[in-house]
Amino acid sequence: MPVPKTKSAKASQGRSMLVAIIGNPNTGKTTIFNALTGLRYKVSNYPGVTVEKREGALIGHPAIRLLDLPGTYSLLPNSPDEEIAREVLLGEVADVPKPDVVLLVVDATNLERHLYLASQIIELGFPVVVACNMMDLLEKSGHQLDLAKLSAHLGVPVIRTVGHSREGLAELRHTLENFRHMEKDRRPRRQWTTQDILEHEIANVASTIAADRATDVGNENGLAALLLSQNDSGGETHLSSEAVNALQAARRKLAATGVVPTAEISSARFDWLEQVVADVLTAPVESRRSAGERFDLFATHRIWGLLFFGMLMSAMFYSIFVLSDPLIGAIEGAVHSLRSLLFVVVPEGLFRDLLGDGVLAGVGAVVVFLPQICFLFLFLAILEDSGYMSRAAIIMDRIMRRVGLPGRSFIPLLSCHACAVPGIMATRTIDNPKDRLATMLISPLMVCSARMQVYTMLVAACLPVSAGMKALVLLGLYLFGVLSGLGLAMLFKKTFLVSPRPTFLIELPPYRLPRWSSILREVVDRCGLFLARAGTVILAITIILWALMSFPRDAAREKYYASREAELVEQGASEERISAFQAEYQSEVLQHSFASRVGRFVEPVFRPLGYDWKISLGILSSFAAREVFLGTMGVVYSIENTQDDPRQLREHLADARRPDGSKIFTPLVAASLLVFFALSCQCIGTVAVVRRETNGWRWPMFMFGYLTGLAYLAALLVYQMGTALRIGGS
């Protein structure tokens, strides 16, 4: 573990001051960061890793920089996120200066647990300000917290805050603004003690570190205790040889006497914190079980809790399908109107075709699902902000342990229902490397927002059932993805990823009413990313697809069709006859395009699954991103039909016919497509993030290969069995 080289804030008066904001997960740390920076911050990654870095300036004070560190429970890290938090705090990350001040955010409703990290940092001599957050929830429970006493115990300023209502943030901001002028000569001392032999060895190591002039620390005794707490030899290279020798000798002596420093120090620290909390926290006279605690008996019950979770998921998918459908129709109408206006205003030519048949048809086919994405993110944000998600993790732990995964895998897998990329990045919280890898390998099977768009389109266009039944189909696809993932995880954990079953510990935050400001901000941010993706990646791909579908041009064919259309106009042919002739020409162009050649080249591979060359082309393009399939279908059916055609993509898919007049998108073909999309790994971003997280191409290629093969075989089985049994073929 790196050695902190503490500098007083006074020494940094000639430059900007860096404030590191740190705390346990779910303390409201990021809410306070957002409020102090006014949501004006830069997001990047720390050098050499994929851990997200958020940095901004204190409102009105550009010289005071704030750094939002990943949530951590201790300075003895168990995950990459926690390791980065510790290394940044101690000034050991390249291109990231060592923080001048530490702003510690603690949850007042779980004070003893959260003060564990606070005590570690304070004992190292860092300049610290403590924000005691969620005080409103503590006081509603009838408890009273004496902040002055707590400040006296810790030896640092403690400020009352309520992050979501910004209560106490003005005082917190004032404290940070004037921190340089405050007294910094206090060196908080370690206030807990352990057995004599361990205290003796801590003192020996501390004296050796103190004698090393190259090691500048705020409190050598606190550092020595922390170094002896860890189970590995990390950080010894930053010490002098004398200090390393003293540390190793202390470990040998303690091991010989049967003393386990990690357990002893942790126990002593918690014993002291228990006394501190007992002194500063007053419980209500009558301690009755709260409504939240009573509800937990139901929400975490092994049977009723699971049924309740299933009902919530069912209601969520039904609401997503039913509530978003009118809005999707409205956006479809707006896109069609805009496209019709474009064909009136812009002169005829390739540029008009590019905008109408390429950009609007392709990107529009994806953007119409924005309402659905908004509702999905809204429901997930409400469940998270209310505190229910941690209860769901407990319920799922009982199931996941049976397949060899820890309950901690549930949260990353649930995050994958928004997008697999942040879900895979969230696996850093899983301690065991094999459990983490197994979770990553099944993450693409969760129903992400892009996959949901394809599901909704195919279910709406190809399955002639009621809205309620369509919602049940979506729920079935969700369960199919989850159960497939758990089954594969069991296979992996019993073969090449065997490891002991870990104990699952999770902190249950109190129930609270959703904070609509933070929820709406989350929804807006997520939907903004969706629109940005539609305006960049999907736009680029649809333009390429339009070009492939529009070229090569045959001058002789164009001249022939132009003269024939002129003849029809002169003969006074009806608009329907002229539109049909134009559609015939568009179909002819598509049939001889580069895209047609590519689609027909790969069609033999997908024909056993029931796909024609157009669907095959869509499948091929969807490996860049799942929703590109919709963009491809939008461009295909836009080019193949006239600009006056009022039908939307859903109607185009439902009405699509082969040359022999048979339907292309039958219920059986739709079922085959749904199974293929449910199991395949169609996302370059997912492959890329697994490559970054595993530091190589072995596992992302394995993941892509086994999922693609599994998707093909499953879709083949569905189509061929359905054909043999004559099910859903028309």
C-alpha cells in the first residue's frame, strides 16, 4: 500500500486546492459532489484503468477542485474501484495530484459502519472535513446525533447535511473555501488500543517510519497500524529498507504468537467506534420496529419476497409496453411528416435520398423508441433510489448461490438491463476474480435497452395478440435471458471457473421516497447518451447502409424507368398506378445494390433460421449494435417504397412479402429472431469493455464466440421445429 505524504493545506496556497470526496457506497456522496460543482464536471477514466473519474470546480471558486472518488468501505481494498480510491487518496496515481483535503461523506443512519473508513483516513493525518449526510432520515427515526461531540471524538470538523435538499451545503462550501486559513497543526491520534504485543509492534514500525526523512506522513502510528492490517505486502516498496525490515519482523513475530493483526485491529477499531456512537447518538425512548423494518420481513422473504419481485418486474414491462406505445406512435408520425416535408422542400437528387431514405428512415427507426428507453430508466431509477434494489439483491442471492455466483453479482447484472457496458464495469465490486469473470461472461444475456427496442418492434409487428399478451412475451424474453445466463454461469462455475462460494454481505439502506430531481437527472442523462449514440454510431452506420443499398447506379435503367414514368403521367394514370411503378423501380434498385449482394452472399448461412437476404443483412449489421437492425430495416423498406407511403416500419414488417407472395415476418420467423437476439452478443462496446476489464482478447473472443454459436443453434432449433410442427408459419 502506498505511503501517504501529507502536505498541509497551507503549503498549497500558491496553487489550486484539490478536495477528494470519499465515502462508503450509497452515502449520497455523488449528490453532494453534484451540488458543490453545480453539475459542471468532467468525466474521464483514471490512467491505465477503466474506473470513471469525475472532477469539477467548487461553485464560484475555480481554484478549488473537487474529485469524486469511487465508493469504498475501507483503505484495505477488495475491488479495483476501492483500490483506485485508496491510491488517488494517497497520491499514487499518475497525472492525479495528491489531494490537499479529504471530504468524508458518512451516512448518519449507519454511523458506526461508515465511521470505520473515516477513522482510517483521520488516523493517517490527512486534513479532513466530515459531512454527516442523511440527517433527515436519522431524525425521522427518532434518533438525535450530537455533532459537536462527534467532532470532538474525531478531531475534525463535522457538518450536518441533507444532500437531496442541499441542507448544510452552504456551510460545507464555506468550510472548504476557508480551509486554508483554518488551524492545521492538530495531528489526530489513534484513539483505540489493542493487546500489548500488537501495540508494541505498531510502535516499533511507527518509530522506524518516523526515522525515515524521505517518508513524510501525518501520523506514523496510524500508517503502521494500517500496514500491519493488510494481508499482503503491498506498499512496502515505498518504505525505506529499515522500515520494510521492521514491518516484516513484526509480522513474523505476531504470526509466531498467533496474533492476527487484521482481525485484532478491526475488532479494536469497531469497539472504539461503538463507544463513540453510544456517546453521540441518542435513541428514541420506545424503540419500535419501523415500517421499513416490518416491510423487510415481507420484501426479503424467500417466497413472498420473490413473488413480489416478480410482480414488480411484470408491472414494469407491462407499463413500458403500454405507456410508451402512444408516444412511439406520435414520434413515428412526426418522423414521417418530417420526411414528407423534406421530399417537398429539398430538390430531387441523391442528397434528398440520403436525408430521407438514409438519415431519417434509419435513425428515425431507432429514435422512435426513446419513450420506451425513458420509461425503462425511470422505473430502474425509482427502484434504486427507494432502497428496494438492495432487498432484491438479497432475494436473488439465494438463487444465484445455487449456480455458484455471489449475490453481489446481482447489481451489475441488473445494471445490464440498461446497458451491458456499465454493468460489466460494475463487476469490479466482486472480490473473487473467477466470480467476476463469470458475471462478465453472462452479462450480454441480460435484456439491455437496445435489445428491448428490437423485441418491441418484432413483438408489435409480428405477433397478433393483445397488449397484455405482448407484455407477457416481453417478460418471458426477460426471464429467458436471465435463466439462460444463470444456467451458463452454473456450467462455467462447475468447469473452468471453480471457486469457493463467498459469503454475501450487503448494506440495506433505509427506504425513502424517490428524489425526483435526481431521478429525472438520471433519466435525462441516460436518454441523452441514447440520443448521442443515435446521432453518431447509428447515423454513421445508416449512411453507409444507404450507400450500399443505393449503389451502383445504372444509367440505362434509370433512363428507362424515367421515360416509362413520364409516359404514365401523359396517359393520365392514377396516383396509385404511378406509386406502384415507383415502388417497382425502387425495388429494382435495391435488388441490384451492393447491399443486396452482401445480403445474398450471407443468406445461405441464415436461411435455415428462416431469414431472407434483407433480414440477413440486418443481422450482419446488428453486430455493431443491436438497434442497428431497426435502422437497417428502416433504410431497406424506405428505399423499397415511395416517399408517399404512409406506413411506419411496424406496418412494413407486418406486410413484407417474398416474391411468391408469402409473408416474410411470420410469427415463427419472429420467434427465431427473438431467440437469436436474446442470446447473441451484438455490441462492439460490450466486447471492447470486456477486453479492457480482462486485459486481453481471450475472454471477449470466447464470450462473442460462444454466445453467437448458442444464438444460431437455438434460433435454428426454434425455426426447424416450428416448421416441422407447422406452428406460426403464416
